Amino acid sequence: MRFNPLTDHERYLDKDPKDMSLTELRMLLKIKRMDLQLGWNEFEGKIKFWQRMVRSVRESGMVDQVKEGIQSYLQNKSSKE
């Protein structure tokens, strides 16, 4: 019997672990590990995405342009007062 994580995981959701056989407990543990790994991979992917975004913005020079714009705005504002 082969385990299909896309459909077979539902067999273990409603059952209390106290009532499971050793094989069912192993499957439940495998499911939990797979869920944890998928969650970690998703989290890691989001971090890498934002790292690439920040690196792209930094390399494009937009950060320097924004800093210069803010500094010139503050200088103009302080010179008018």
C-alpha cells in the first residue's frame, strides 16, 4: 500500500493518536514532518524573495535617490523658515 499525502492525510485527522496503530502513528508523524518542511520551505522562500527585492532596489540606486530627495526637501524646508 502506497501513501498518497494529497488524499491519505485525511484518514488520520479525526482519529485520536491513542487509538492509532503503530503504522498509523508513523504515518501521522510523517505527515507532520512533511507539513513542517513545507511550511519551512514557504517561509524560506518568502525571506529569499524579499532579500532579492531589497538587493534589487539597492543596486538600482533608488535608495540613494530617495535619500537625496529627502535631504533636499529638508534643506529647502529649513531655508524657507
